[in-house]
Amino acid sequence: MNLRSVNTAQVPVVDRYERPLRSLRLSVTDRCNLRCRYCMPEPEYVWLPREDILSFEEMATLVGYCADLGVDKVRLTGGEPLLRRDLPRLVRLLLQDRRITEVALTTNGVLLAEYAQALYDAGLSRVTVSLDTLRPDRFRRLTGRDEFSRVLDGIESVGKVGFSDFKLDTVAIRGFNDDELSPLIEFAKHYQAEVRFIEYMDVGGANEWSMDKVLSQDMILDALARRYGRIAPMPERGAAPAQRFHLPDGTIFGIIPSTTAPFCAQCDRSRLTADGLWYLCLYAGSGIDLRKPLRMNEHPEQMRQIIRSGWAARRDRGAEARKALEQAGLREGGLIEIDRLREDPHLEMHARGG
Ligand code: SAM
Ligand code: SF4
Ligand code: SF4
């Protein structure tokens, strides 16, 4: 078949389980200025080669092809996305495409105070700051860096510049921050933010994961019910990863139960690494290389065909598969062995974007 004769632009695609292609996590760098123990605990990492890292224009072009097939939301992530110079320019570039209705950012907050205004001016729709503790000593222990006060400055700046959609994401870790659930809810309330507790996942390999460190959705709800009284779930979450709840006083918070109650059945997310590998699942062992055909100036129709056929063949339900192993007593430690991680940096969370 002559691909150039078939115009597949603007036709949305669904995968093998009828899940549409809608939300794209765009990792703009694999580098990070923190070393969170659940994400980058190793002293040394193999970084993606600089010449392979996509320019903003290349990223926008690939996002455009994805938009042709249904993507309308983009989340900038990493690594730490604010380490990528001039990120507001990328936000502007992506929003020039009217089909992209939302560009969001997930950041550790360290550099946020510097960039909040410029990001807002560029049209960034939502900001999520990852914050696991309110205690500077714990922060240092968890992240290996003394940057707690800069993260607080970043959080402060989000309110000042006027972002209306502001979330704090907390990885809930048993034996580490289980005593900070309600302080984090109160802290978020003060900044008119919504906190979301994420269950600790065994994604990647170097993540120090074990099931006994997972503070599950049920444990979180029990602890909060003891503190606040009745907690009610909000209506259906659709394709959103978080189930939202409200406290008796109306305060809303979310839980992302990725480990104990995965939401693969509704998952419309894929991930593009900073060097242009497209992963159809957070747990996928390999990605589809979009950089190579892009840099070979493949015809747009061929680019769309690569993306369309990749998504149409998608069967991934990674977190559900991990849970099934757990239930069969076969899940031990991390997903991937350290030696394999050294050979392929894409296997880590900080490369494929959280
Ligand atoms: N550096 C940015 C940040 O930390 O917000 C963006 C990238 S980070 C990989 C994205 C999200 O993944 C963060 O909220 C982080 O807490 C979360 N994350 C990383 N490793 C995780 C793990 N093992 N389990 C659950 N969440 C994890
Ligand atoms: Fe922590 Fe995010 Fe950096 Fe991972 S990428 S080490 S979660 S700040
Ligand atoms: Fe989606 Fe894969 Fe996460 Fe399941 S594990 S929710 S399929 S990215």
C-alpha cells in the first residue's frame, strides 16, 4: 500500500482495549537536581547522549503528529523539566497548536520561583509540585540535597503569579512520611492546592521499592478517617489517575493507587523521552523510536502511520501485571536489574518521565 495515498491525519486511534490516545507525558530532560531515593538513588547514572536530545521544535513536531491522532493534553516532566533552559518557550510552542488544550508541568519545585511568572505568561495550564515531606531533615534524607527552602519558595510563587490549577504530589511511603498525611493536606489548603498521595511504585529498577514500604490507598483512607471523620469519594475519575475524595469540611484530596488498584483499563497516557523514544506504558520494556524517522525527514503521513500502528497494537497494562505477580507471590524487589539499567538508561523513571 502506498502510505502517502492514505490520509490518516485527524483520525483518532484506539488501542486493543479501546483506549484512546489522549494524554502525553513529555520528558524534556533525563537530568535532575535531586536524588529522590524512590527514583534516583544510585550515585552514578548513564545519561542520554546530548546529540540525541530533541530540540523544542522537534518535540513540538512530534506532539503535532500525536495531536493528529487524538492527543490533546501534554504534561512536561523529566528528570527535572526546569533544568531545560527556556522551558516557557516550549510551552508557547506547544500551545500554538490549537488542538493542544492543556500543557501542564510536574516539577520538584527547586527552580520554580525563578520560572513561575514566565511559565504563567507562556500559558501553562497546570502546575504540580512533588513534595513528600514538610520536614527539612527528612527532605534532605529523601532527596540527598538541601533544597527544601527553595521548594517552599517555588510553592509560594505559584500562588503569587495566579495559577488556578495547583497540585502537590506526595509519594506515600510507609515508615517515612505516613505521619505527615494530614499536615500535607493542611499545607496544601493554605496554598489553595490539592494534594494527591501516590502509592510507591516499583517502576524502573533503582527505586528501593518493596511492598512493605507501600502506604496503600486503604491505609491512607483509614488514617485520614481517624483524623477527620467521614471521607467521601467524588464521582468517577474517568481516565484521570487520581481518585478524588472530600473531607467533612469540603477539602478535596486525591489518591493515585497505582500499586494496589491500578487504573490501566482507562489509561490513555503515553510517554515521550527527551531523545524521542515513545513508551506506551510506564512499565514497557522498550519504546518506539520516533527520533530516527523524524531526523530522516520521514513524510508526515509515515510518521503518523508509525504512531497509529504503535498505539493500535497497544496491549500494555503494566501496573495490573505487576499487581497480579504480587498476588501470585512472585513479585520481589524492583522490576529491572541494575545491570540492565546501566545498559539502557531509558528503563528508569527519570528518563521516561513520571
Ligand atoms: N522531577 C519532577 C518531579 O519530581 O516532580 C518530575 C519527574 S518525576 C519522575 C515525576 C513524579 O514521579 C514525581 O511526582 C515523583 O514523586 C514520582 N515518582 C518517581 N518515582 C516514583 C516511585 N517509585 N513511585 C511513585 N512515584 C514516583
Ligand atoms: Fe526526584 Fe523527580 Fe528527580 Fe526523580 S526526577 S529524583 S522524582 S525530583
Ligand atoms: Fe497506563 Fe501502563 Fe500506568 Fe497501566 S501501568 S496506568 S497501562 S502507564
